[in-house]
Amino acid sequence: MINILSPAVYNRIAAGEVVDRPYSVVKELVENAVDAGATEIAVEIEGGGKQKIKVADNGCGIAKDELAKAYHPHATSKLLDAEDLFTVSTLGFRGEAIASIASVSRMSIVSDAGEGAYALACEGGKLGEVQPSAGAKGTEVTVCDLFFNTPARLKFLKSDSQEEGDVTNMMARFILSRPEISFTYTVNGKLKFRSLGEGLPAAIAVVYGASTLENCLEIAADKHGIRLHGFIGNRNFSKPNRTYQSLFVNGRYVVNQTVASAVMNAYAAYLMKRQYPFYVLFLDVPQEIVDVNVHPNKADVRFQDNQIIYGSVYSVISSVLDGNSRAVEYLVGLKEELQAEQTTPVLPQDQREMTYEEAKKELQFDISPNKNNPSEPKFYTPDPVHYAVHAPVSSAETEKSEDFFAENQKFLREQDFKAKQERVDVKDLVFKGELFHTYLFYEAGDEAYIVDQHAAHERLIYDKLQEKLAARTVISQPMLVPYLLELNAAEYAFLSKNFSLLREMGFDVEDFGSGCIKVSAVPSDLMGIDLGAFFGEVLSSMESLRAIRLSDILKDKLASAACKAAVKGGELLTDEEAKQLLERMDGDMGLKCPHGRPVAVKVKRSEMEKLFKRIV
Ligand code: ADP
Ligand code: MG
């Protein structure tokens, strides 16, 4: 049943120009097909979508006497009254897309809802007559000559190939977001994408190529009533920009800063500047805590509580990346292994399932130095191109052929989707010497590894400290001369609220009056570091990372400060020490130091031979 929304309801819906370019037309039409329960959706565009857009689906169809209503502005079958606005589960709900598109194009809808096919056309907003037609069950919408009657808007469009690129990007997102739906996407008669509705890994292979999957870790976490699943690039798989990031909140593609910065910060230790993580993530949250009605294109959502979303996403992603024991519950593969062994992992108290309310309490700090806007943490700001529906997928990525699909399918069958680590068996590596007191050479068959001894040390110390801190086995060491920290009011309030935590981590701290804190003991690994600089770093993170627990910030800062204190470069290692170093790395050649630099570099024999022109 299609309802005409009353002005009272309609006016509460974020209004805005929904159709401003071909990609937004395609978006609205595909969303309608998805909402109609289609399992197969075929999209064709010509001339960048300016000439022609056709979207055909096998969904529920529109009944003959509802066809005219579908063209009516504010006509929707998806909302009855204002109450429904808070629990929107369909993609569309404003009932304005078809009417807006029809007013600026030559449009026709052919639909069969089970009583035979009927067609109704509309030209520049002038409705024709309903006529019997030929057509399969479902709906086929054709939009020709977009903006033919609004030359000003036509002039505003980008070139055909740019508009096409935007549509292609969006189709990629649809394929990822609805991996159970089979999509066909054709541009100027040439097939660009075909997904078979065979699940997310297959969809990722269609969009990014099967090899991308090899470099991905699977995420499957369900906590606090918040579910996060999908695939993320491993620690060494980075992309040069953010266009390889897709987030779907309750099934809707959005660009959301809270989630984007949580992921970015989780990768911080592994990626260097201008490297960006790859991810395809689905975040499912209770409908009551997310507002989808904030953006005209529905391209962002607003969470009731950013901190809990930030905290949840950050903790899941960083656990999986760090590969530590906390990640066990998140990793599907490991979970299965554990089940196979028929052991139930006993989770420490703080890993027990929390309710949403409990989690919210736990993650909330009542100190907010940024008092003007306490619920909006300061995050890095994605640059404007990040509105990724506009960002180009390189043409090499999108040039796909039938063969390629078949190849992907074959490849996928052979793959298990476990993360592939750059791991070598330590037994196969022979230590061959060192260079400049810094680089260690190891040989393994036809490959050589060059290890940066300094970076490797740093990484190992960092890991060990993280472990110690997690296990709370840090030893506190008194200082001969206590250190006095002079703080401003906000800093003082922040630290003094967290005395017990600081003590747990090995600091002996006490209030010294008038904004001063006296530090008289430090974790033994931190002996001799610049305490002023250390607390300065912790406090500078206080604002930007406010949503994470202070314990996490502290652990991170402690570990990296300790590496700085402990590692001395340019030390000559004995053969035995060089071997041990490698054993402690456990053959993981994909490691990066805590600042994101690689620990090891692989050189193939053939590459050496090329250098010396033995082969070309
Ligand atoms: P909305 O999607 O916000 O409801 P639209 O203007 O996009 O508004 O569509 C109006 C109505 O037309 C929808 O509510 C739906 O009932 C019907 N409709 C549109 N496209 C389809 C389709 N592909 N299959 C079935 N019904 C459709
Ligand atoms: Mg719609």
C-alpha cells in the first residue's frame, strides 16, 4: 500500500535535493529494488547515465492501481506516521525519489506485482496513462535524458566518464553491502560487474579482485548489542587513500567520522603517514541508537552516543590487528578451532559480555576538557573526497571481463579466507652476517631477508611491555628525586581522577596541591625517560582519544616510551643473538615497528640477478 505522507510527517524528514546527478538517480532506484525484496538487480547506464539509466529487479512489483501513486511526491509504502521515523529499516522512506526523478527526465515504470505487467510513463512530470505491457515479475524503471528540461542543472554535471565513475563506485558499494543479492552492472553495453549473490568474500572479489582477500582478516564481533563484521586489511596491507573503505551502518553505506577514526586509530601503530587501511565493515546497532535522517542523501548517520561506538569499533579492530589473546573471541577461525578442541576459553572478568548500558558507563569519562561540545570528540577530519561515492575507482580495477569473473570464482573456491601472514619458518633461515651494525642478513632458499635490528628490537620490546601491562605485572621502581608535574586545571582534573589506574600501572603518584602532582616511582622499564615529555604525550592524547579508555592510551604510550629508553642502535650482535632475535620474531616478516616502519625486507634471488644483469 502506497501512502501519501501528510505534510506534518513530510516536513520532519530531512529535505534536500535527492537527485542531483546520475549516480543519485541510480542510488534511489537500486534502493527501491532492494526495499522491494529483489534477489536480482540489473543496472544499465549509457552516456554516464545522462542518456539512459535502467534498473530492473525481480522484487514484489507495484500493483496496477498503485502505479500512479508511486509518482506522487511524498508517496511511500514504507512509512505510515511520524512514529515510524524512529525505526526506519528500509533504505527509502521519504517517498520523494520517483517524483523528483520523473519531474526532470523521461521516465517509465513497467511493473508486474502478480497480475500481469503494466506500464506508466512520465515526461518532465507530465503523467501518461497506465497501459498493459510485456514484462517479467518485478519492476523495470527507465530514466532517459536526465535534466532535459532543466538546462542549468544539466550544465552542472561532470563529463560522461566522471559521472560514470561515480555510478560505478556506488555500484561497487551496493555489491558489497548486499552480498546476498545478485547484481549485474552494464556500462554502454559492456558488462562491468556481476556478482552472484554468494556472500561477502565473493562480493569483495568481484569489486577488488580475489587477491585482496588474501590480505584480509575477517572480523566478527558481537558485543554490547553492537555487531561488527566484515573484512579488514592486515597490518601490512595499506592503501594510498580512503576510497578503499566502506562502512555500512544497518545496511546503509555511510561515511561516518566516529567509525572512520576508530579504525584509523586502531591501525595507527602499523601504518605510516598517507597509508590508509582497507576495510569493508558492517556495523549493526539497535535502531533506537542511530538516526538515519540527518543527511539529504542519507550519506551519514548520527549515533546517540559516539563514545560507545568509537570504543567498540576501536577495541575490536585493534584486538584483531594486535593478534593478542583478547582477539580470540572475535576471530571466527580461531573460535572454530577452539570449539573443535572442545575447550571453552575462560574469559577474564573484563571480557565478559556487557550490556549496552554497562558498556556505555564503562566507556564514558565524565571529564570533558572540550566542554563546549562534550559529545563530539575531536577526530581527524577526512578530506572532502572522502565522500567516496564521488571518488574514482581506478579504471584498471573496474575493467572486468567474463573471464575474470570465472577466474575469481575458481580462485575463491581454492581459498580459505584466512589472513595470510608473511611468515617464514625460522628453521629455514640461515644467518649470513650484518651490515653497518644495523642490518642483519638471513638466507632462506632463493630468498633473502634483511632485518632492521633496531626496528625489530623496538617491536619486540613493545609487544613484551604490552603483554606485561595487560597482565598487570609491571614492577614499580622508586626514584631518588621525585618528579613534580605542573598541570593546568583540565589536565590536573583528568590525571587526578585516574590516580588508581596510574598506580596500577606502576606509577607512584600523589596530589601535591596547587595543580601539582608528585611522581615518586615509575614502572621499572621507564627508568630514565623524560617524564615531562611522557605525560605531555599522554595528556595530548587525552583530548583526541578521549573516547578510548585511559588505560589503553597509557599502555600504548608506556610501551613506546619504554622502547625508546631500552633500544640502543648500532650494537653488534653475536650470531647467537641474531638467531634469537629471529626466533623471538617467530618468523613474522610482516612485522612493523611501533612507528609503522617495516622490520624486515625480502629480496628474491631473481631480483639480485636482475641488479647484476645476469637476467633481464
Ligand atoms: P520511497 O522509496 O521513499 O518510499 P520512492 O519515491 O522511491 O519513495 O518510491 C515510492 C514508492 O514506489 C515506494 O514506496 C514503493 O512502494 C514503490 N516502488 C518504487 N520502486 C519500486 C520497485 N522497484 N519495486 C516495488 N515498489 C517500488
Ligand atoms: Mg525510494
